[in-house]
Amino acid sequence: MEKTADWIMRRAGFGFNLTKDPISQKEWVESTRESLEKPELYIKDTRFKEFDQLVNSKLKGEEAQYLSGMVKSANGSIVYRRTYQDRNTKLRDAGDIKAANRIWNTYIKTRPLWASSHRRFDFAMNTDHDFLNRIWFFWLNYFTVADAMVSLPCVPDFQETIREKMSGSMESLVYSVITHPAMLAYLDNNSSVGVNSIARKKGWTKDGVNENLGRELLELYTLKPSFGYTQDDVNGVANVLTGWQIQDWDGTYQVVFEPNRHEPMSQKILGESYTGSGKMGKSKLKRLVRHLCSYSATGVNVSFRLCQHFISDSPNPDHVRELSQIYDKDKGDLSKVYMGLLEILDRLPHENSKFLNPEIWTYQCFKTLNLKPFKTVSLNNHNPYAQNIDAVLDEMGMLHGLAAQPNGWPETEAGWISNEYLDRRLRFSSYFSGFVRGYKSEVIHLLNDNGLNKFQLDRFNLSPYNMHILQSKVANENIIPALFCSPEFLRS
Amino acid sequence: MKRRDFIKFSTTAAAAYTMGHSLSSFAGSNDIGNVVVILCRGGMDGLTAIQPKERSRLQKIRKSCYINTPLKLTADFDLHPKLRNFKSHWGSQNAAAVHATGFSYFGRSHFDGQNIMELGAYKPYTMSTGWLGRAMELKNLSSLALNLPTPIIVTSSAGNANYYPSRFATPPKAKVEAIKELWANDPVLSGFIDETTMSTMNPDPSRNVKKLAKEVARQMSLEGGPKVGFIEYSGFDTHATQGADNGHQAKHLQKVDDIIRAFSSQSKSVWKKTVIVTVTEFGRTVRQNGSQGTDHGAASAILMAGGLIKQPKVIADWPGLEDKELHEHRDLRETIDARDVYGDILHHAFDISKAQIRDVVFPGSKQKLDLGIWG
């Protein structure tokens, strides 16, 4: 019998839809291959525009006035309108500091995070490019930005930038990420100034070099510490990164490279010289990123992380090698690496062995039952913003914008299995099974009346024992939480 | 102790308790002290917390981070003004500090450094359990963490529990039973989730470390209560505008002081047997950087407070702050292995022999340090 795509759709995507008939794995892999070959189709999927209109249409009164959503800035990047901040300024000027603080906190803490959560959710539910979308989630975690007070307003554009660049070369992805205002703010590079720069010599600023971004560029994004670079290399990278600034006085978070703030002294990094005045600053950084991405160590880092995300907590070295060889051969062409990953996934045995993180698992619960994203859960009547998926994800312990540190959320089950994390899965699935009853969905109707038949249960790749338990011992009204918390559904 | 007695806590602050593993271990537990660990993620700046009296040098190389109005500690060291409660315990002989200490880790990576500070190993990712967990295991203690994940520092081969209140309602028993049955044959999942963990809690939205510390103290004061408290606080990574008397690093030190105060105010009965201690992955650069902040460095300081301490001291083999005295011309040189400091604390608080600490808790360390603060 031909393999169905149910297993691979859970492993490499957001799951299968129980209300639709299974397709073959061959068919799924074929269409995914096409999607990888034409990433522009995925990039063009700008559902966030419709999404934003929908969100805005739901806002009322004063809320609508100040939470007016994403707009395009002069350079085409998507940012949040300034109105909230203007309102904040007016209240402050009028002396009502308390009200000003309140409105600012609401804006900064809820809106960008809330909207970007919904966009991720909407994409996960509705895109025709599941694998690429999972890869997008992978990179959003790989390049974590999580500083609520500084970088969040430009996070939506940061996410879009990654989506646009992630199917090109590693060097263009890394360059776009590290020169984005969200990253420059998150890792403190926006005020990094060369000590021999014109701005310093003329006394325009007393600022100097900040090594935070330079270090993470080497440590997290490219080579990893095991490569053996030195503090001198970190210093050199930090110097090449000087001169980048965020200008946000018009609320649009433009990034400007200011040659006068760039370090003109020659830098030696991993044996190569980077020479030139501020005018050469951008091309020096481009060359540096190309240099770092040209190392096999960077390819191995990316390959290992991809294998860890999609295949196993302890990746098979052969799989890592397979991908890193593609990385080397195709000069960091990431779509080729994804293609290699797809080939590996296609030949893996159908074992549910990779523990799903809370976010992917939550989305798979929705997708399996064919539930639409916008009717979500109300957890807290006092806060209207909590009636949304981000409140669920926060409760589950994985709201993407709130990872504690630049290395992001864990990729392994050790980071996600504890009594309390598992307790949340039980609570959510129980809550979910009650709340989905309100849906006029065929599948829910079916579940409540009849439970699942053997054909439907077979799609979940259950062990014979658990199949037996679910069929013989679990009451129909408990079938959803039991199924979603089964070891086979917690993993993929 | 009922699980419902535990309350709250935030994603940036977490707490763990250790309690007697069995009734038999309670019998001897009267002699056992209490250890509260404050895990300071991000790299606490030891020179800001405990500022050496090298005024002209410091004013030159960390102009905007120099503490102008410190509290007086000793002839050689001053204290950050936000550490007022630490100072008052110092006044009652119940506080001490160690300076120029660290985990002999010089790679300047948060993630490798934090892994080392929690494992107690000399190389990152080379052990599978945390040093506090191994110490507790030696005394047959188990731990309970008050956050979603289990902190690495308390993991050991014995089981660890954790607790965190949920806004989701408790599922009906039949649903839980069905799931438990499905997990029964799973090598990883079986054993997780029992009914006691499913009790309904009222969410406390304040997520305040002071309340957390008070609750830790309250629980530790109970008859047969926990012996180890664990509080996590992150944010010390002040690369830009670190501040001095006030500012970012000061704000975080204030939180450490708040934790000490909240704990001591609530823990009257056990305070005399307690030591609260800070743990951080590394210190920060001696010179300030170009953004009035400091970058990742090497050695830092350890703060200790509690009634187990009888002699206020700053223990240090001071390496100096001149260029040639710094590690790689930029970081405070480490002269005391932090493992020896925590080892001496565990030795006195839990009565674990130095040999056991050397073999089990901190393999590879010397454990020859006597802090000389125990009276």
C-alpha cells in the first residue's frame, strides 16, 4: 500500500486535516518540492494584509483609533502606526503620566506581539506551503529578537524579511537579519561607534564599540564557539559592525548606515583583513558575512539545527553531513539545503519520535480538526487582548516573542518535558475539546456522537496498545484530549 | 506539604523548593540548614555590586559605571547603594561576599557559561545533572521548581517536580485517567502527571520577585518544609547604558536585595539556619564599552546573606585592575573557583563532606577553601 502523507505532514508541516481524505506521501513531497523550487509563491502570500484589515475591522472606539495596525513606511517596510505613541506623548505633555504609561504599556506589550502571533497562526492554518512555513518558524527562532521595549514594534517587518530571504543564500539572509532594526536594537548594535571614526574625532558622540551583536553573529548565527575564534576576532567583527543606526523619529524605524560612525582602522578577522574608511563600511560588512558564511562550520551549524528541529534531538551525523555537503557545494544556497532535508524526511521510517514544541503542537490541534484560527480562546475577561492565541501560547509556555535569551526556545524534548509543561497540554486539550463543541464542524459533530472510527484513528500512527485503549476504553467526549495528548500526537 | 500551598510565579522569576524525601530523612533534617540560590542570568557585574576602592583607576576606565555614593563594607571594598538590606544583614554579622570568583570559564558565551554554572562542570554540556541537584541527592532530598521547565541546576538522577499555576481549568478526572493510560508504556512520559498537580490555582498576575521570595520563605519555615529555595532572575546583560548608582545594573541588584529582604522578613524561624547565595555565569568587562555598558567578562562576585553566616567578610585574593593584571587585558581575573565557594556553603549547610563534594557535586574541584564566615 502506498504511504500516506499523514505522518510527514505532521513531521514537516502543521499536520493533516481530519475532514479531508489522506493524500499519498509521494504527492505531498512532489508538491513540496515545487514549493521549494518556487519560493516566490510563498513569499507572495501576503495574507498578513488581509489579516491586518480583519484585525483592524474588529477594533472599536478608542482602541481602533490607537491600535490602527501595520502600515508601510517610505522605504516599504511594514511598521506600526505612530498613533499610539502620539497619544502617549499628548497625555504626557498634558501631565497625565499614569494614563500615558498605561497606554504605552498596552501598545508595546500587546499589539505587535498579539498581531504577530495571529499572523503566525493564520499562516500555519492556511498556507499551501507548509514545509516552507515550518522553515520560517525555524529561522524566527534561530534569529530570536525578544526585547519587548525596544525591538518589538519592528518585529512584523523582521519576520517578513526572514520570510523573503530564507530561500536565498545564507549570506543574504544573515546580512538582512543583522542589519535589521529589530536585531540592531535587540543586540545593542544601534549605538556602536568606531573609536577612530570621524564622529568620535569631531566629538559628535562619546559612544564607542559594543560587541554584543558581533559575538552572537559568530556564536549563534554562523561558526559557533567550537570553531575556535578568538576575542580578537570578536573585536574585529564588532568593529566592522560599527556605524549602523536606527532612526525612528518619524516612527518608521529606518536603518541608516552612517559612514562617519564607522571604524576606519583595518581589522584582522580569522586571518583576513578588512580595510577601508566609513564609505566602505557596508561592503566590508557584506564581505565579512560572505566570509563567515563560506566556512563549512556555518553550514554544519545550520544543518545540525535543521536536523535537530525536523529529525531528531540528537541528529544522525550522516544526515548533518548530507546537508552540510549541499551547503558547501551550493555555496550556502538554502533552498538546496531544504531540498536535501526534504529528501531525508521522505525516506525516514514513520516513527513518531520527535517531540513537538508547544506552539507547533497547539496549531496541529487546530489544524487536525479543521478549525479556523480567529475564533480562539478567552482566558481572561479583564483583558480583551487575552482572547487570542497569544494568551494560549503564553499559558503553554512558548509565546515566540518572549524567549528569554538570544538562543531562543529549546529544540529538544528535554526543554519541553516537565510536569508543568505536560500539565498544560492536558489542560489545553481538555479546554479545547469543550470549546470546540461550539463549532458547527462536521468533525466535531462526528466526534461527539460517534468518537473516531478505525480509519480515522489509523491516521494518527498510534501503537496497537494505544489504539486499543482509545477504541475500547475512552468515552467519546474524552477522545479529543486523549488523542491530542497521546504520546503519538505529542510527537510527530 | 500540599502542592496547593505553592503560589504563582513568572517566566522571568522561578523558584524551586527541596523537601525531605521521606519521613526518615526529616528525622535528621533539624540539623540541616537552608540554602536559597538566586540565579542571576546575563552576567552580574561584580565590580558594580562590590566596588573595590580603586577610585582613580575605576573613574578613568568606567566613568559612567563608577558608583559615586556606595555603602561602606571594608577597608578595601564598597557596596552598591541599592544593596541596603544586604548591608543591614552585614551589620548584624549575617552577610558576606566573595570577589574575583567564577567558574573558570573564559569563553564569554552566555549559553556555555550558564550551562557550566548550572552543571558545575568545567566544560559545557559535559554532564547531565546540576550541581545543586547532586548535592540534594546526596542528602536524599528531592526538588520542586516553581516554573514551567525544570531548572538544570536542580536536576539530578532523582526525580524533580515543578509547579506553576495555570489559568486553564483543571481537566475532569476521566480525561486525565484516559491520558495516563495512554502514557503508561511510554518510557519518557509515564510517571508524569498525578492528580495533585492538577489542582486549580488562582493566577497571581503580579509576577513579583518579592512575593516569590516571601512564599519561598514561608514554605521553608513550615515543619518539614523545603531545604532549598531557588529563585531565578535574568536581565544582568547590560551591554548599553549600564548605569551606576542608578540605572539598569542597579535595578537588577535592587531585585537581589528585594529578594534578600522579602525572604528574611518572612523566614524568622529558619533565618538562623539559612544562607542565600547568588550564582551568575560570568562578570563583565572591567572597562566600560562604547555604549556606556559593559561586555561579557570573566570573574564576578558572589553575595551571601543569612543567619548561618556569623562573620561579615569580603573574601578575595584581589588580582588588581591595572591592564597587566586583567585577564586578556580586559576582564577581572579569577582567583577563587566558585565551585570551592558553593562547596563550602553546601558543606556547612547540608553537612556534606568535602570529599563527597569533590567527588560528586563538583568533580575536578579542589574544595580546600574555608570561607571562615561560619563562626
